Amino acid sequence: MSGFHVRMLRVSAAFCAAVFSLALSFAAALAHAQLISAEPADGTVLATAPDRLTLTFSEPARPLVARLVHPDGRTEVLKEVGEKGSAIVLTLPPELGNGTYVLSWRVASSDGHPIGGGLVFSVGAPSAVVPPAAEQSDLSVRVGLWLARFLLLLGLVVGVGGTAFNTLIGRSDPAPGARIVKGALFAGLAAAPLLIGFQGLDALGAPFSDAATADVWEAGLWATSYGRSTLLAATAICVAYAAGQARYRSRLGILLSVIALLLVGVAVASAGHASTTSPRYLTVPAVFLHAVTVLLWIGALVPLGAVLIRGGAALPIVLRRFSRAIPAIVAVLALSGLLLAMVQVQSISALWSTDYGRVLLAKLALVAALFLFAALNRFYLTAPAVAGDAGATRRLTRSVGAEIVVATAVIAVLGLWRFTPPPRAIATNPALFEVQELRAQKEGVSAALSIHPPIAGPVRVEIGNLLLDGKPFEPIGISVDLDKPSYGIGPFTREARRASDGIYHADGFVLPLDGFWIVRVTILVSDFRSVTLMDVFDVRKASR
């Protein structure tokens, strides 16, 4: 090994150590925040208007936006927002009138994902009609977020990974597949600002029409860890481009391509569910290594295919180098991926019972196909191709082309994880995803209201812990209404029936949309008196 390569390895090792230290220290502060309590509590009826509202989370969270819907339906964005440890303090407008108010909020969890919720409180007495809460779902934003992420990942994998192949394995000028590699770099770099904009829209729960506002771009850049991760990824793309401009066989080109690889590892390890999972001293390096090895394997496919098509004296040399290097790369990729899957999924049943698990199964099926192609190539086609067998070379070329198609599908599937909380996060607060419970009261009557599950589609509303003036009682009858006035949907009405456990069940509801749904529970206390309890359920999107 030459003196330069020794020096390069030492520099790379030092840089890698600094990378791990940075990623570990950054991730040590990250967690998956959950709302613990609110003051005033959800469903509270207050004699006088409060001057502030406090949301307390399990970990520090960054406030993104808070909207207060007044009894007349007018929406106001709360501007005075303070932080006190793990609590967020919202200053309410002065002199709130009587009636029911709906607060919808969004904060950035420390793993970079925005989370949101809503609560209802009333001043004096509840309104006859609860005002509709602001919607938090915009299909165009979600599609744009996925597409921008797909293009950025394509730029990183094909662009940065392809550059690494050309400098470390190919070592020839002109480099095979250089135009495609550079095109991927440009596509990834162009996608980076788009991704930041869509991340801002997603973080604030804003519609696409707000894309040009300063608040959206500020949120996309700084409100979540994804903004910093995107900037690091864009930097890696620029460094990889510089490596290509410095000529792939040059010492500077080799060094720059290694730095670009490490920067991608830092970018991926600095944001997302997996990088914030305990034990972080294992998960952060695993994410880092998984990202780097993905680039070294999948990123090699385009230039490798170009080498096979070009042929010539360089073909057997490149095939031997790649064949020697790939087993170690695939081993690290598989081991790091297995560790992350075990930490995130936690149980076998979660693979088919959660969105995250189903996306993981799709990814695993595609990766298994890649492994089969890789095994076929290495054990059956590479040796004959190196020996000059034209038929084996053609079959190897077609096999690598098939790998490229499957790998593109893997990159597309990876973008779906942005919309799916892992089972590990669900397990930390199962009530958030399996059942949502509220406490409502009016005129001396109170009850616990819950929706099972809080997911668009078939649901059941349960009413329990019924109290009249603080004492348990048996109502004559209960009916439940669910409606979404902001969309003109409903109300859907069902009679609740008493189950053997004393809980009243209202079955047969089918909710067509996610978001906020108004629930009204009319309790017939006596033949001459009925009381209607009102609140809001926050329903999440149904699995696909």
C-alpha cells in the first residue's frame, strides 16, 4: 500500500471518529416527544378566560405552530409561544368571550418528525356547536415531500455512491457512467431546497398555497433536525461533484469521495426515528454504517453496468476489485439493518399489523431480490465474465440492469417511512394509536369518551365512568353523533348500548377522512332532562 493511501486512511479514520462523536452527541439529546398533560385540560369548562395554555411533553419539543379556533369559527395563529423545560406555554388572546375554543398545535419531536394534536376548552359554558378545527393533512404536500425525498436519495445513492465506485474501484478516466452519476448529483442538489420547503409545510401543517411564506422556509430549515440533515446531504453532493471534477484517479478525488460518503452517513444518522432510538451508542453507528454501505453497493450498480457495456481491458480488473470488496460491504449492510429492524419493530406481529412493518416487509422483499441477483452475479457469472465469456458478460449486464430497477424501487419505498411511526414509538404510548380517550363534562354530568381505533375507517365510540354530581349513575339512554363540519360530513348518529363491563358502546361508525371529528354524546339523565357532552377526536390516516 502506498504512503498516500496510508495517509488517506488515517485522515478518513480521524474524520470518521469526529463524525461518530458529532452524531452521538447530537442524537443523545433527541427523543420521541409525547404530550403528557395540558393546562387547562382537554374538555375543561372554565368560569373565566385563561390567559395562557401550557402543554407538557415527555421530552423537550420545539413549537412549530398553534392555531386557536374561536366559537364563531374564526382561526387565529398564536404568536406568543414560550418554552419552559419540557413545557410549551401559549399566550392566549386577551378577553376571550364565552363559548368553546379548539386549539390545534404542532411541535417538532426531537427525532425530527412533526407531531400534532388538539384540545377543546370552554369559557362560561360550551357552545351549542363546536367550531371546526384546522385541517392538518394536504395530499399535495405529502406527495411533494415523498417525491423530493426520493430525488434527494437518488442523488445520494447514484451520485455520491457512483462517485465512490469510480474513485475507489473503477479508477479510470473517463469514468464509466459519469454522465448518469453527474445527472443524479444535479437532481439531488435541485431536490434539496424543494425538500426543505415541503418539510416546512409538513412541520406547520400548512397547505401548499403557503409554500412561499417565510415561516414555512424557516420551519423547514431550523424547526426540525431534517433541515440540518438535508443541508449535510446537499454538502455531500457538492463534495462528490468536486471529486469528479478533480479526476477520479487523483489523490484529491479519492479523498473527496471518501469525505462525501462520510457526510452522507452523518446526514442520515442525524435525523429520523432510528437515530434517536436507545441504545444510541449502537443505533447511531448502525444508521451511519447502513447508509454508507447502501451507497457503496447500490451506488456501484450504474457505473458497474457501464463498465460491462463498455467492455475492454478494464472489465476483468474492475470485476475482480468489486467482487473482492462486495462481501464485506453486504455483511455490514445486513448486520446494521438487522439491528435497526429489531430495535424499531420489536415484535414479529408488528411486521404486518403496523404501517411501518408493512413498509419494512416491502423493503425486505426487494432487498431479498437484490441479494439473489448479487449471489447469482458473484458465484455464477463474474468468473466466466472475467475469463472473457461473452455470453456470461451479457447475462451479467442484464442482471445488473435488473438490480438497478429493483434498487430504484427500494429507494422509492424508503421515502414512505417518513409517514409511518415505528412500532417502537407506538409501544411507548399505545393509547395514542390504539385508543384515544377524552374527559367531557357539562351541567354536573361527566363521562370518559374514547374512540377505538382513532383511525379513519370503521370505529367504535365508548362512554364510561358516568358521573352525575360526582356520583355514578345509570342513564336512561345515550346517543352519539360524529361529524366533520369543515368538510360538510355528518353528523353520523348511533345509539350506545350497555356492555357487560358497564361501558356503553356505539358501533357502526365509518369515518371517511382523518383529522378532527366533533363528538356529541347526548345522555338522557331522566325523562325530563338530557345533557349533551361535546369534544373533539383527532383521527389519523388509515393504513393502505
